[in-house]
Amino acid sequence: MSDHDFLPVFQPGWVWLAGAGPGDPSLLTLGVHSALGQADVIVHDALVGGEILRFARPGAVLEYAGKRGGRPSCRQADITARLIQLARQGKRVLRLKGGDPFMFGRGGEEALALSRAGIPFRVLPGVTAGIGGLAYGGVPATHREVNSAVTFLTGHDAGGAVPDNLDWDAISRGAPVLVIYMGVRHFALIAERLVAAGRPAGQPVAIITNATLPDQKVWETTIAEAGTLIEREAIGAPAMIVVGEVVRLRAELDWIGRFAQPDAALRSA
């Protein structure tokens, strides 16, 4: 038995919905690495970089299907239709997304469309930025002496606005740590809602951009000051925001800042 005999075989006519992780190629799962080496067509998002796509088998077709807020993007309906079309042509189709396909990644929408079209599919989870990105930023999502719960939320809804269907009072009171995806554009408003709901304005916040990549950068601030910092530093996507007392642990857990890494030039601010 070879080292890869336990990995699934990619059959023609199937679509595999896979997560490429937050960016560092070393965070690819064995399953996704194997899928890259088997796929006929790889339909990938904007956050899937060349260091990951180089694992594609020779001859595989790479199709860009990125969606970025505020920029020209592929329509979701067109992406889904393309996946169905390719599968019906008998292709082995890898739909490759940054992070995890089911964590704010439209993977659920695409899987539903495939299911309804009668297209067989498989889901290959990936390391989400809300876990892996925080770890590279020196912030644990949980720590038993600080928090026993964590809440993941998105900073904007399908229309691009701050979600208005969230119970901000309950979130502020009940979630000791908040991990916010796609939140930099609206964080000033999110901060207002958190403080109005009782969250201490001085609670620490960490903002991590380009998490796990060589140009990763981390800022530490507070809820009250984060909006001004984001504007002053022109912080843009991709970025993760973590709110809560676990951010204070970064003083000791910033392993990239404290210990020189021979394979990366990750920076902290």
C-alpha cells in the first residue's frame, strides 16, 4: 500500500468543493493536495495564490472565479452554472476556495445548486482564517483561562451592508471573543453597535491582514480606536478582526514576531 492509497479517487463528472486554507501552502490538507493533482479543471477564488495552484497536475485548466468586495467580480450564478456545465462534460472539477468552503465562503450555496442539478459532489474542508489566521497572528481563538466560547460572524451581508439580522445585544453580552470576517470596511459601525450593547470600548482588538502569508501584518488596538486605525492605515481586505481579552495573550504568543522564521518574512506592527 502506498502512502496515498487511503485518499479518495477523483471520478469524472464530480465536483469537489475544497478549502485551500488561509494562504500558507503548508496548511493544505492531504485531501486538497491530492485533489489538485487529479482535477481536470480548477475553478479557484481570488484568495487562492500561485503557490497553491502550482500543485495542480500538468495539463489542468485553471479558471479564475474570484469575488472581491468593491471590485469587479464573477457573478455567483455564473460560477455555479459553470461548475454544472463542466461536470456534465465529464470533467473532474475542483472548486477551490480560500479558507474553508462552508465558512462564509458560499460553499453551501454551490453545494445546494449541485445537489439540485443531480451533480455528485464531495466537500473537502480547509483551515479557516478564523482559526489558522489567528494562530499565525499569535491570538488563540480560545483559552480556558480567558474564554470558553467564541463567535464567528461576517462584517457584511449579501448586499454588502452590516448584517441587520444579528442580535448585537446578545452577541456583545454572550460572546467573550468575536472573530469577524470581512469586517474592516464597516468596523467603525460594528464597534458602535458593540459599545452601545455594553461591550467595553477599551477591550482589545487585533486586526490581521494577509494572514499566514509572507506579508502578514498585525495591529493591536481597542474597540474604540479600531475604526480610526483602519482608516489611518488604509487597512483593506483580506483581513480578520478578533475582539476580546484573548488578544492580550499575543504579548507572549506572537511566535512569528518572537522567533525568527527561516521560511517567511512575516511582520507584526
